[in-house]
Amino acid sequence: MRPRLIKVIILPKHIWEDVSPDEARAFEDMTGCGPFIFDKLDMDRNVIVLKANNAYFLGRPKVACVEIHMFKSEGTMLLALKRGDIDVVGRVKGPSVPSILGEEDIEIVLTPSYSTKNIWFNMRNYPVNITEVRQAMAYCIDYDQLAQTSILNYGEACGYCPDMSSSMWWFNPDAIRYTRDVSKANELLDSIGFLDTDDDGIRELPDGSDMVIDLYAPAPDTTYMREAELIRNWMDDAGIEIDIKAVDFPTWVNQFLFDHTFDTIIVTTLLLDSPYKSAHIDLIYCDMPGYRNETFDELVDALLSATTREEQKEISFEIQEMLARDVTGVSLYSADTIDAYRTDRFSGFVRLPYDGIVNHLSMRKVHKVAS
């Protein structure tokens, strides 16, 4: 068992050392050490106001304050940008981009993302514990159509092993990439005796029951639900009935973090470095899908001790080939980080990997455009 790593935020000892956990939950003072200091929460306007930290060790920011505006819908947010009520927006969804394309004084910034949308299989459950079933399901999905529908192709259609896109430095182009191939899916299911003997369009398991597999998705998120419905329709073509479990966010989170009763689940994962070195290796690749493979564990341990980029890449390549073959899950698409800002108001935004231009460095470097 590998030790779990814990991310710790550095905090001033003289402020927090005598504060108990219970007291911390009720602590009203906003104490930090960043370039901005909390000023107020304007409940009437739904705005958080931050003021510049004059004592910031890297120098005072170039703007006196930052306002974080909260909106109930993306459409309302983009309308505010077009009107000039706000100056920058982050994480715009691909299908919303056409509404601001061609707008005067608005520039759109695309940043390749290490965020991938995946479908994961729970190998504790029958029949998704059968490799041929998982492979067949991976062959049913139309990754190109999914990327077009969900992100308007602002990103990449995948079909690789989980958490993988071609923009990542550890990407193995020779590992299996699944594409929609219903004939191949039918061939795999036929080979293990899962047949539609009563011609009702649904295959039967050896005990005579219909082949029904659940798919968990958060009901409040329309993108997830639309994707679940598309996946259900594509699985129908191979005689697999998908039972969509449209649940609330807490139930969905509990499923992939703790409960693990799902057959399949749609999850988005963010990666900033090779996933097989990251702190969530046990949770994401073992605990959640119930994946048990000693060779995988040995390769991950070897990767943790690798000292050169080439060593890391070689081991990551081997891991990808294993995960793609075993189909613990499959990456659906990788979406670009899409930001937009008003060029007539501010300049100096800094684009960071994954974060795009809405980040701490931009807030410190950005400055007003000369009038």
C-alpha cells in the first residue's frame, strides 16, 4: 500500500496555533498571505470584494481591488461581459462560445486542459467485472459526437484509457484508442454468450435476466445528463440496456468516493502531472473501480522512484497500455479551458496551464488599459 499524500496550505502559526478545529469553523476573520485581502461580501449584488494587500511579499498588485461576481446562469454572466458590467469570465462552456464570437472588444482565450471527462466501470459488479463487457461498452460510444455535443469541439474527443488526452506529455499514441464500432461490440458480447435469445433488443445474461447496467450522473448538471442519454442510446445498438441513475450531487460524489455500488459512473478528473504519480492514485485507479492488479502497483511504485522524464514516460506508456486493455474506464473527451476578457478595460493577463487566464498570477499582473 502506497502512503497517501496530503496537500497542506501554509498558514501563519501565530494566528492559528491556539485555534481548535471547532473554533476554526466559526472563525470570522479572513487571514491569509496572498496578494489580496478579503474586504466584504455584498449579498445584495452577489459580489465578493477583495482589496490589494499592500504588504504582499512580491509587491502590491497593480489593481486596487478585485470583485468576484456570482451568476445563476452562464447566459447572464456572458451578457454582463458584453454590456461591460464585468471585465473577465472564466471556464466558459464550449456551446456558449458562439454567443460572444465577433463581439467588439472581447477576446476569447483557449488553454489546453488536463481535465478529462471519463466513464468508469466498477469491477466489483457483475457483469461489468468481465473484460469483454467493458471493452464492448467502450466500443459503443461515439466519442466524436460526444465532443461535438458537449464542448462544441473546443477540446479533443478521446477514447483512450482514463484521464488521458493527446495534449499530455505522458500520452502514449500506441495504446488502444476506442472508437465507435458496434460490430466489434456485438462480436465481443457474442463471444461470452450474452445473446438476445427472445429478440426484444436486449441481451440476456446466462441466468436468463436482461443485461441491464446502471449509469450514475448528477441530475442537476444538464451536460452530464445529456451525455448519459447519448451513452444509453449508443449502448442500445449492442443490446445493452442502460439504467440512468439521475442523482443529486452529494449522492453522485458519495458513489465514486465512498459507496462504490455503481456499475458505471461519469466523472471529470483534473490532472496537473502524470496521473500515476499523483496523490489520488489509490482512490481513482484502485478504490473507485475496484481494480486489483499487482503489475499496475509495481509500475506505479517504479514511476514514483523514476528520476528522469524519459523513465517516467516509458513507465507511463506501459501503464496506459495496461489500463486501455483492462478498460478500468475510458476517457470521453478533454475540454479546453475557455476564458474571455474585455480588451478595452484590462491587459496583462497571464495564461497558465489548465487555469487559463483567470488565476492568481493574472490578478497580480493585470493592469488597466490606457484611455
